[in-house]
Amino acid sequence: MKRALTVAAFLLVAAFLVVAATTMRPFGEPSHTEMDDYFLANCQTEVVANNVVTAVVFDYRGFDTLGEATVLFAAVVGVLALFRTVREDER
Amino acid sequence: MNGGMSIIVKTVTRFVYALIIMFGFYVIMHGHLTPGGGFQGGAVVASAFALVLVAFGTAGLKGVLNRHLLQSLEEVGALAFLGLAFAGIGTAFFYNILANSGAVFGKTDPAVLASGGLLPLMNWAVGLKVMTGIVSILIIMIIGSREEAVE
């Protein structure tokens, strides 16, 4: 019973992957490109930056970068708290 | 760990680490023109310090890098990033007030260094934050693991 379930799940996932691979859109032609086209067309005039990725990261989606910086800050604080606790326990 | 690695590694590190730091600052400085930016350049600069730490050990570290100074600089970077984000609060959060203004970073030609408005300043802020953050993580972990090994 367990083996039959395993085989059925395996076949289901394999069939899903085959269907997804055969119906995939051709490379370089995503389905929704309005946002990308807007960034590529207006980045050099609005933000005056040649690097569109930096323009998106720091200007259009700046709030997301703020979250990333917060994550790094939390990582530093976490490592500091972790190792400081170990050192105080050993003393 | 205190003694570091062999003389070959130490010599190569002496040759290379300044170049790595310079390349990292180049990546940060040209973040709005070429691939890269504050995060990537900061990680490159931090990798140079990691190389020095691995090659020379923690013995040569004392007096060169101050952990509290590094953490203060990280908070300066974070606050500078937040302040630059609040600079355009009159229009919107993260509004780029300097772009196309004709002022310091407001050149209208997108291919020169003094363009991009707040983007280069934000790159510097985030780069400072990332490099000092990763270096302080490295120092804290190395100090912690060394004391565990000693005691």
C-alpha cells in the first residue's frame, strides 16, 4: 500500500513536470512584460541610471532594499548576541 | 589559528588584498552604471578582510580592526540609507529628489558617474553597511570560536 502510494505520487509529479516542460513558454518571451518594458523604457530618463537593476532595487523597489538591510542588521545582532552569551557563560 | 597560514599564502595575500578592496570600492562607486552595487561591492570588500583573517590569523588583528568602530559604521550606513529614503518624503518614501535636478548627482546623461540622483549615495550607504556588517560577523565568530577552542 505504502509502495503503491509512493509510485503513484512519483508518477503524478513526473507527469506534472513533463506537462510543465512541454507547455513552457519559449525562452526570452515571458507572458507579462508590462512592468519590465516600463523599467527598460523609462529608467534612463526617470532615474538617469544605466544599471536598470540598481534603479529597480534602490528607487522603484527601495522599500524591499530597506527590508534586506534590516535582515543583515538582524543577522549581525543575532550573531553578536549568540557569541556574547557563550562567552559570558564560560567566564 | 593564531599563527595563520604558510608564507606563500601570506605573500600572495599582501599582493592581492588591496586590489580586492579597490575592486570592491569600484563596484560600489559604479553601482548605477555597471553590474553590481552596494550589496555586491560590500561583500567583495568584506571578502578581502576575510582573506586577511584567514591568511594571517587573529594574531595580527588586534589594534587594526576595532569591532565597536565597525558596528558603529554599520549603523551609520543603515541610518544614512534610511535618511536618504526619507529625503524625498515630500513626494513619496524613496522618491529620488536628486535625479534630473542638474545638481550634484543630477546630471541628465545616464552614462556619467555624477548621475542617478540618490542612487550612488544609497549605494555607498548600503556598501558601508554590508562591508562592516560582514566583517564584524567574521570577527565576532572567529573570536568566539577561538575562545571556545582555547578554554
